[in-house]
Amino acid sequence: MSDTGNKLFVGSLAWATDDASLRAFFEAVGTVEDAFVLKERETGRSRGCGFVTMATTDEANEAIAQLNGKDLDGREINVNMAKPRD
């Protein structure tokens, strides 16, 4: 079972980025347990952000180090540790 130390928030996603391309991008760094792009409820359009859960905290930290500020589908993405929900 994963802990919150391996869940990443990914911001500034391109509208074209979907769950599969987000997962593939992060798999270059390590094992991805889950990857999804948040979508508008009414339209199904991307909200421009998503979450990626890596297999370990070390892989999550490596993903931040390697992928924060990198180009994905024409946009420079922001990668940070996800904050726990209140």
C-alpha cells in the first residue's frame, strides 16, 4: 500500500496530455502505480493538472528532481509532492 510520500501533484499540463501520456512520461524515472489527469465534470476537458503515484518515496523524489520544469506535450510542467487532503 502506498503512503502519501510517493504521490505527486503535476501542474501546467497541456490540454492534450491524458492519463496514458502522463504515465508514460513518469515511467522514464521509475515505477508508476497510478497516473491521472483531473477533468472538468461537465465537459470532460482537462483541468491542466493531475496526480502521479510512484512506487516508492525515493522514486517520487527522483521524479521531482528529473521532471520538474521539463517539457511534456509542449508545456513546461511543475512537479511537487502532493499535499494531503484536509
